[in-house]
Amino acid sequence: MRGKDPQFYILDAERIKRGEATDIYFIRSRNILEKYGMCNRMVRYEIHAYSLPRNYKWAVFTGLEEALALLMNKNVVFYSLPEGTIFKEIQPLAVVEGRICDIIHLETALLGILRFYSSVSTKAARIKKLAGDKQVLFFGLRAHHPAITPALDRAAYIGGCDAVSGVTSKEFMDIEPKGTMPHVLIIVFGDPIKAFQAFDDVVLEDVPRIALIDTFYDERYESELAIQAFGKRLWGVRLDTPRSRRGDIYMIAQEVKWTLKLHGFNDVKIIISGGVDEENITKLKEVADGFGVGTSIAFPPSIDLSMDVVEIYDEDRRIWIPITKRGKLPGMKQLYRCKPIYEDYIDVPNKEIKCSDGSQAKPMLIKYLDNGQLVRTLPSPQEIRKYVLDQLNHVE
């Protein structure tokens, strides 16, 4: 007897926008509010992070575009930091204003989008800041469910990665995916030279020839095989040796670099991948021209975002009343910026705040949705990434 057919356990965009990606207690609460005639109560939710991961002084706020896709055409007003803004703990990141029953069931999805994106982008930004002018390629798609492949690539790219490997990055972000070659290609051919030659024969000429040089033999020896196969077309070599066999990757990279130099291939780039994280980038960038980073960006420390009511509208007095649970600051707030995280001020909206140099502080939370309609032009992924990189120059 045939049982149930396998299926993908994923929700499509329409079901997410309908609020089906939620917790049951929000649906029950909405039902209670409906029965007691309280659905029309106007509220303001604030999104913030009251703490950051250990040793983090800042994080990167991303996911705004998907948050807007979730809230568009609903009767809400949405204020937010621009996507890619660097922030520190307690600062307001976004405000959602509207009828409680139009918002309550969307909290789970909204926080999930912003928390996922901001966590990945923050880790990407930290790694890119450490890598400096060395290339950072994101190879982490296999670490997550395939349904979120485009989102994962986007979060890593706008956080600062120089390139991503996902095929769909061209469709969703208009950037060409980049990558080298997998071990399986070489294993199936059974010979690095044959695999390299086949790659050179089939792959388009504008794709850099980067040879993976640690499949069967010593990395130094396989770098010589790559020279034989590609000749002057060899652009780079990649070291992806598992930790169990790696030894001192710094010394191995030095050996490979010396070997390439002896053969007249001084300009061939060295890419290091496999378990790359913050603690080894600082040292390895002395011998590497780029890094392939996967799991450490795909599964980063979580940026713990929260969403709390901070004001309720009093219909009789026609004023907003500050209110929230204990441990949180009531009232709608604005973030005024002079210098990213080092000279920021939190105050009520519509104030004039002076910076220490006498200039006017910039209010950072701006309106993106008015009655569910988009009121601002959204930047491209390339523009967001540049915005992030520019801010990284001003933070430690």
C-alpha cells in the first residue's frame, strides 16, 4: 500500500502575506479582540534589539524590502531605518502603526524576516570588515533550506560579501553568481589534470579559471597540475582542505604561493575556504587573496530583535498614550544620527538635535508605507551593499 507522497514543507509568498506564518496565540488573541470589540484600537509597535551577541558593538539592519512586501496593501503606516543601516542595542529600528487586528498576526513573520536578514548581514559585514580589500565569496547555501536560497544570498551580499554562488542571484539581484569547482568534479574524472582540462574546455571563457588543488594530493603538487592544465589562463587556486587533514593552512598557502612564483605565476590568486571565520581571517589574509565563507555567515549569532507595543491611541482625547511592558521604554522614538553608533541620540520624533560639531543630527526612521502604500523608492542590492561598506569605515 502506497502511503503519503513526500512534500516540501514551505509556505508561498501569498500565504505568508495572509499571515499564515504565525503563532497560534496571535490568532486566538485576535479572535478575543474581535469578540470584545477591540479590533479598532490603534497601536504603535516598535522593533528593536535590547541586546546584541557577545562582543558585538553593532549590527546591520536588513530585510526591509521583504518586510515591506509583507505589509504592503494593509492599512498600516511603517517607519524604518534605511536598509543596511548599522545600529547598536536599544535603538529603535522600525515602527508599525495601525489597527491591532491588522498587525497582531503578522508579528511572527515580520520579526522572522528582519531577524534572519539582520543576523546574516551582520556576520557578513563583520567578516568583510576583517578581510578588508580581500575578496569574500559566500558559499553557504547548503547550510539552509533551499526555499530561502535567494534571501540567504541577498542577506550575505548586502551585508558586504563581494559575490555569492547561488544561481538565482542573477534573477533576484541582477548580479552574476560566482564560484570555482567542487571536489566531485575531480573525483569523477579521477585525475585533477583531466578535470581541469574539461573545465577549461566547457566553461565560458569569461569565468575565471580557479583550480581546486587539494582533492587527491598535496596542495603544492596539485597547484603544479593546475599550471599544466590551464597554463597562463590560470586565475587562481583554492584551498579547501578539511580540518582533519589541514595542518597549518597559513604555511600551506605560503608553500603554494612560493611554488606558483617559481613557475612564473606570481599573479595567480589564492582563495581559502572551509571553516573560515573571524578568528582566522586576520592572519590568513596575509597569504590569501580571497575567502570562500559558508557556514559562519549562514548560521551566525542571532540578532535578537523584539517587537513591542509602545503607544496606544486614545480616541476620546485624540492623543497617543505611551505604554509598554516593563523592561521596555514606552513611547514612539526617533533615532538621531551624527556619527554611526558613536554619536547617536534617541529622543521623541520631530525634534531638532545638535551634533557635537554643531551640525544638525539626521533623523533616521523615515516613513516607507502610508496606509499600506509605498512612499519611497527602494535602493538596489548594490546600493545597499555600498551603504553598508561606507558605514563600516566608521565603526570598529
